[in-house]
Amino acid sequence: MTRGRTWCDVLAAAVLAGSVLGACTTAGLDPVTGGSTTSTVARGAVSGAPPGPVMTPVEAAARCTTTRPLTGKGRLPLDAVFPGAESSASSGPEEVVPGADAADRARCPGELPTEPRCDGLVPWTGLLPDGFVTASGARRLVQGYLLTMPKQAGNQAPPESSAGTKAVTYGLVDLAADDPAGLLDHLEAGFAVCAKATSRTVAGQNALVGTVRSEYGAGTAEVVLLHAGTHVVWASLDGSGWKAGEQQRALTVLAGRLL
């Protein structure tokens, strides 16, 4: 045995030194450039793994309006308007009312157009039901239609091409207190400009009555605007099948059921 450290002692010391150095740094030689590279790995992360998805909160859509089954005035039975109709159709009863967020004008903005849009249909706002309720501040909106045509026209015949068709489209609005959006004034302006309406008495109520181009091949259709208290009703009576006195009778039914 020789004096001093043996070769085994030297080798063990070298291995131990390398282990200690490796624990103090992650630097090593770059196999391409010969330089050193250093990487830092977060505790608990897996080196080389793609980052996980980041969840971004999404704000719920504003609840500006709600469409629900009809609960108040607005139900208009077809046989009350067209008794004994041979072939008929009608809309399902429902209403559009302000939603839970309707009072938040930042989330539910909208306003009535500055001028009536006479190239559209009554009441010439150019707004869909949801937009109409939001813009007008109405407490509710009911819209519907009733239609009848002669049985001999056939179920497949489009009503607008069938002689003898009678059609009623209508809307009912419950105004907000004091009508802050000026909806009634806007509707009256639309009837005056788009239908050249004049004041008349209909079913004992003051009304605006005018005419517009027919959608059912009759040349013209009669349009009527009625107002009583907080209720406003508009209606269009179209088609070529109306006989003497039938339109007046239909308007009496509308006024009695909707106002």
C-alpha cells in the first residue's frame, strides 16, 4: 500500500465534486457552439410542456326583453273576427315585455327612428319586436294576425293570390307611465305621413284611419290607430274578400278585445 491518497480516493473526490457542482448550477456545454446554456424551470412545472388554457370570463348577454305566453289583454279569437270562416290561419298568442336588464340603458340601448319608415309595414318603425320594446320603453307588445280565404282556393294557394282573402294584422302596446319615449306621438306621425290618415270615430273611439298599398292584391288596405288610456292598438285590414260592413264589425271586435 502506498502512502497518501490512492487512485480510488482521487476518483471518488472528483465524482463528489462534480455532483456538488451539478447541484449548484444547470449550466452545461452547448453541443453545437461549445458555449454554455442555462435554463430555469419553475417548481412543479414540466420542462417542454405546453402552457395550459387560460380561462377568460365571458359576460352574460343582457336580458333586455322576454317573450312569454300572453297574460293580459291581446287575445283575439279568429271566430270572433271571421265567424264561420272556411279556411283560416292565425298567430299564437304571446307578448314581448322588458327583461331583467331593461333599465340598464348602457346594456340595453335603443331609440325610435327620427322619422317614420314608410317603405316598411305598420307601424313604420323598422324595428323588430325586441328592438321596439327596448326603444319605446313599452311595458309590453302583442302582435298577431288573422286570415281567412275561400275554401275553394285550396290549402296550398298563397293567400296573397287568392281572390276573396281577408287578413287582419294588429299590434297592442301598453305604454309606460307618461310615455317618456314619445311612442304615441311617433305612431300618430307615422299614420299621418305614411297612410295619409285622418281623424274618425271607430267603435266609439277616436281613431286615425288611412290607406296603404295592399299586400294581398286588393289595391289598398285600410289601417287604423286606436288609443284609450295606456293602450294603443294599430291594425291593417287587407284583402279582396271584405263585404259591406265587415271591416267595421272587425274593428269593433278589435277595439272591444284589445282596448
